[in-house]
Amino acid sequence: MIGTKIIELEEVAIRFSGDSGDGMQLTGALFSDTSALFGNDISTFPDYPSEIRAPQGTIGGISGFQVQFGKGRITTPGDFAHVLVAMNPAAVKANANFMRPGGTIFYDVDSFTQKNFDKAKLKTGDPFEECNLQDYFKVAVPITSMTREALKDLDIDNKSILRSKNMFALGLICWVFSRPLDYIENFIKRKFAKSPVVVETNLRVLHAGWNYGLTLEHLTPRYVVHPAEIEKGTYRNINGNLATAWGLLTASKKAGLDLFIGSYPITPATEILQALADRKDLGVKSFQAEDEIAGICTAIGASFAGKLAVTTTSGPGFALKSEALGLSVMAELPLVVVNVQRGGPSTGLPTKTEQSDLLQTLYGRNGESPLVVIAASTPSDCFHYAFTAAKIALERMVPVVLLTDGFLGNGSEPWKIPVFSELPSITPRIATDPATFKPYLRDEKTLAREWAFPGMDGYQHRIGGLEKDAAGNVSHDPMNHQRMTDIRETKVNRVVDMIPDIEVDGDQQGDLLVVGWGGTFGYVDGAVRELKDKGVKIGLAHFNYIRPLPANTKEVFSRFKKIVVCELNLGQFAGYLRDKVPGFTYHQYNKVQGLPFTMQELVENFEKLLEEK
């Protein structure tokens, strides 16, 4: 170690990239978890192809995982990577535009063959020059041959040898960034406990990568990113889908109700179903339906039977659920629908992120069909908003849609585990007096009806998709339909008393108010902070409650000279605001590329907008 140059950094973004079979998602996740346990704040962005196994060595088959970690507040995985770990030429080409100028590229030199150049559709034998990466620090590492060398005395096939080369890259990068190997070693031992040879293979290659780093002392320095100063508590690294599942599960315990989830697997929401299906020990009843319609219909049935009912999906599946969602509105049953948005329309971009389901969520049903819509902002706060969605549904007898997205669902960050006793109470609107019970007898303040379900003696009533009168009888009376429609609309609007006012980060009044919603928070927040540090009078109003909007929305908007709405669609929230909060000029910044914003593009757009008169 003598003579090794050590450089201290505030934050670093690393991108692991290779074929979809190279294990880049696992490599990135293990490095992220190691950094989180080390004490760094982190944010991750898994990026993988929609095809299960695209042709090896091609651009379409590249799978990537980016993590940014640091000693300060980290809100995004980083606009551009300081370090790229490329397992083949296609990984270099695919990520050339996502590299920070002057960054470092570690690449598997064994894969840089004419055959792989052809697969990546490179015209020359030098991908770095062809991709305009001449001024980057490049480290050629014989990852494949060194992996073979580490395993030469083990009786295993070539496929198994190549499958473990991601551990070599992981070990090397852990050495470069001074990450301990303890957590990774323990993970391997637990994960492959039933196969000692797999444990031995991965540990050998992991340490081979670490040890190879020692031979690079003359080529590259070691980097140190010190732990972050964070609030005391118990933390774990968590992704948005798992946080959503745990938020729903916690709500069921607070409400004293079993949780039922009826869902059909769909990317990128399936992990929520899987996570909840694992918790039969906590009273979860899960049902993997044969299609999306069956998924929501079984959830509505479970709600009718007195359970905390949940169904999960993504955009195309949400469209299929629309008719049954209207049934839950008419029946006024509590239901939570989680839509982990992805690129559309139709099958679209199944593994990429987008925010283009907002208008479908707000209006995509027949008739006047109001419901509550909320959106999570970060992977960890998916827990809070899933919990809140369940609380609103159960206390106000209304369907609630929680919008997350692929970026939040797959991305991860440290999460301070809350104390159960400190979480808000949840009091379902369960009927208590059969003598006075009527199916649509309502609380005067909230307009929520009482909830009675099979097995409760004396509470028999009719329910379904046909319009009812206050006594629960089917009614085709015109004035009754007007009255009940108005009540359902007003009931949703009165949920405003359960939600907090919108708070402005940054300046409370000034030249520009940036408006965002949902999963774009980290990027717009970072861009606003950067401009504020330059002296710009700028604030951020980031919305989690979409319908109804916070009560002070208009007052907040009135404090700024200009408003710009940033979203990963063509302007759906901006259009909604023009309808619900008229009287303002809403500028827009939109992106529909299956990718999150970058802070750089946001800053440039905000500066341009501020210069305009």
C-alpha cells in the first residue's frame, strides 16, 4: 500500500454496465448496500433492457446500474458517471453520453475483440476514439482471463466461470473506493448456502478483483468518500417497491385488518406482490390473478368482506382495471391501487420510467368517477405514501391510487426505519349500531359512509354498480343521481382536510417557482438548490397530493413571477393545474425518453426561462 495515492471526494457516481447476463444489477446492488452500511448517503438507478435475453454484445442487450454515494445529501443517482465499469465494447458505446468529462473507465480488455466490435456496430477497432472518449482515464483490466485464472483448479464449466466475472469487477471497484468486503462475503455465503462450490467460486473471484487492485497502484489512485452525517436511528437500504409493500403492511396492522392483495404480475410492479406474498406470517392473503381485471375484482371482493384491499399494476394494467375501479367508486368501498408507471403507450418501454399515467388516473373511467390520487417522491417515502393511501381509503371509504414509477420502484436509498408506535392511527369507518345503520348514511363532515361486511349481524344491505339511494335501494331517479354524484365528488374534495399544505423549498417568494410531482423530486430539488446557491430567487413546490390539491396551492403560486412545471410526460400535470388553479401562466419542461431528468438540463432550462422577459 506504500506509495498509493489517496484522493478524498465529496460524492461519486459509478455506473456498472454489461450484457443482461453479466450480473450488473447484482453487482451494483451489492456495492450500493456496502456503501450504505459504510455510512454514505446513496441513490441508485437500475437500467435494464425489456427483452429477457437480448443478443449478447449488442447495444440493445446492455444492462446498467448507476449509484451515487457521498458524505453529504444525495438525492439523485447522478447526471453523469465519474466511473464506468464496462464489461464489453457495447457497454462503452451505450454509456458514452452518460460519462462525466475526464472520468475513469475500467473495461474488460479480454472482450475487446473484432467480433464484439461488430456486434456493437462499431466501425473501428477503437471504441474510445469513435465514441469521443479520448480524454478519459482508461484502465484496461483482463477481467475474463483473471477470473479464469482464479478458478483454474476448480472443476466447473466455462459458463459458470464466466457467470462469476462480475464479482471480479466488484472486488476491484471495492478496492478502488476503499469499500470493505465483509457485507458482500456474508451475502454470498447466505445466498448460496446450499451450494458450497458457488460460494467458493464467487469468494475467490471477489478477492481476485480486490487483489488485482493492489497491482494497479501505479495506474490509479484509491478514492475515499467519508460517511455522511445523518440523523441517528436504524437504517436500511430500500427500494420503492419494497417500501410500498411495507407501508401497506404497516397500515393493515395499524388498522387492525388483514391485508389482501390481488394482482397480476407486470413490470415494474411485480416486486410489491412478491414482497407481500412472503408475509403470510403477518396475515397477508395474496392472490396472483390470471389477468389484471381479476386482480382488481378480487381486491374489491376482499374490501366488501372487510379487508384492507390492495391491487398493484403498471400503466397497461391500470387501463384494464378502469371499469372495476369505477365499481369501487360507485360502491364506495376502500381500495388502494398502486400504479408503478412505465413508458407507454401500449407495451411501450416496460423497463423504463415515465409519468404519463396521470390523466388516465384522474379521468380514465366512465361517468363522473372521482377518487383520491397521491404520488410518492423518493424510493424510501413510498412507505409513507402507501401508508397514507391506506389510511385515507379506510377512513374516508374511497378508492385511492398511489402513483410511483419505475425509477422509484427499482431505485434505492437509505431509509430510517420508523417506530411503529409513533405512526398515525388508522380508524376504519366500520359500522357500530345496526339500529341506525343505512348503507349510505354519512358522516356529516367527511361524507364517508359506514362500512358493513358479511358476518356482521343486522347489517344486511344491497351493494353494486347500480346507482343507489340513501337507503341502499337501486334508484333511477334523476335528482337522486345528481345528489349522489355531487356527494361522491364532494367527499373526495373534502379529503383536503387530511393532507398537509404544500411547502416551498428554497425561497418562499421570488422570480421562479419550480413545480414538480412524484418521482422527479431528487433532480428538480438538486437543480433548485444549485441555482439558489448562485443567488437566484427560486423555490420548489413538489406535489405528492394530486387530487385533491393542497388547500394553499393558489396562494403559493401567487408569490412567484414565473412558474415552470417539470414532468416526464408532455404536460399532463401542467394541464391539470390550468384547469384546477387558473389565473397563472404555466411554463413547461417535459421529457419522454424513458430516462429521469438530469440536473444539468433542468438548470439550463431554468436559467433560460429567467432570462426571458
